[in-house]
Amino acid sequence: MRKNNDALLAVPALLWLAVFFIVPSLLVVAVSVMTRGLGGNPELPLTLTHYQRTFTVFGVVLQRSLWIAFLTMTICLLVGYPLALFIRTRKTTGVRRFALFLIILPFWTNFLVRTYAWQMLLGREGIINSFVLSLRLVQQPLELLNTEFAVMLGLVYGFLPFMVLPIYASVERFDFRYVEAAYDLGANKWHVFWRIMLPMTLPGVLAGCVLVFIPSIGSFVTPDLLGGTQGLMIGNLINAQFKGVGNMPLGAAMSVVMMILVLIPLVFYVRAGGEH
């Protein structure tokens, strides 16, 4: 009887997944193997040409998207882990709570508004260029906007909290008596971190990496507003194919490829998480 009740409780969630995830995903896959018709709409016959174009003609953009997402994840990890550890080691509970409050404070403002703020900071007549020009550090305005640097800066700024919070949750549960015992046995700080602390907080690290990498690779707003043509990513190409007289089958093929790229770190996380 209890098993039947549990199954009934899962029905709404299963219906939600079927209607809003499985069915749309199958439609995207179906469109991806169709031919481009008038106005960019899909029609028969079936073809795999769009997948070939995704990896050949647009392979550079795909590689750039993976590279930018990987760099964003790496920078967030290098900044987020020490930051989470710093917050955890504060002795006063009020200080830790205030630090966590500052981490989540940017979420109080719309992401689009914060991205426009970066445009004002990085533009040729923006705050940063005005400051360095006033100090006579440079003779010409720096080309900060519409670059890969601007895209990564915006992504790191936007997704850093998604790295800090899971790591902090793992560090919060970490028993620092293991560190004291390791010091008593003659271990140095490097060995303590690599052989004790990092393995025991690895679930938080993996969760943070997944939460940063997945939205970074499919990001659209940040590359569009901060990167221009120099920061073009796969999300921007997909958007372009579904607008006007684009190529819906090609956009669908790119979407399928991106979904597969997203599934790879998810599978790795699930397998690695099961081992810890």
C-alpha cells in the first residue's frame, strides 16, 4: 500500500518532466534531422547535414564555448574554494552569515541589469577607461568590451556564487580535527589540503563545477552583450537560427550537441558522487 502511495506522489513530477522536458527534447531531435525549407522551417527529407555543419563550419564556435566554459569553471574554483574556506574559518557566526549574505546579494538584482552594468564599466568611455586615462597610465582607451576577456569576466562574476555555496556546504560539514591530527603526525599544509581536506570536500567541488560549467557553455546574454563577435558562443548561434529566416534544423542540431555536452559532466558528477 505504501509503495502505491509513493508511486502516486511521483506522478505529478513525472508528468511535468514528460510534458516540459522529454517531449520538447524529442521534438528538437526530430527537427535536427530534417531539411531546411522556406523561411528556415523544417521539412522532409531527413538528413544529417546539420550535424556535420555544426562540427565543421561552426566547430570553432563550439570549441570556443567549451574553452570559455572551462576557464570560467576553473577561475571560479580557484577563487571560490579559498573564499568558502575563509568564510568557514571565521570564528564569529555573525561574520560568516554576513559574508554569505554578500555572496548572494547580487541575486537581488536582475542578471540582465548587472550585465548592462559591466558594459558601463568596460566600455571605451566607461568607468575603468576613464580612471586609467585620468591617471595617464595609458594613452588610448583599453579595448575591454567585445572581447573574450569581457565574456569570461561577466561569466565569472555571474556564476561565482554557484561555486562558493556548494563548497561552503561541504567545508561546513568538514571536521577540522582531522587537520589537527595530520599536523600532529608531521604533515605540512600542502599534504593536509591534498590528502585530507580536498578529498573530503570533493562532493561540494564537483557540484560547484557542474553548476558553473553547464550554464556557462549555454550562456547567451553575457556573450551577446559583452563579447560581440569576438565572444560569440554556441548559445548565440542557436538563438540566431531560430530568428527571422534562420535555419531551424541547424539550430536544433546545435541544441542537441549542446545537450550532449551538458550530459557528459552530469554523468561524471553522478558517477563520482556515488563513489563519495
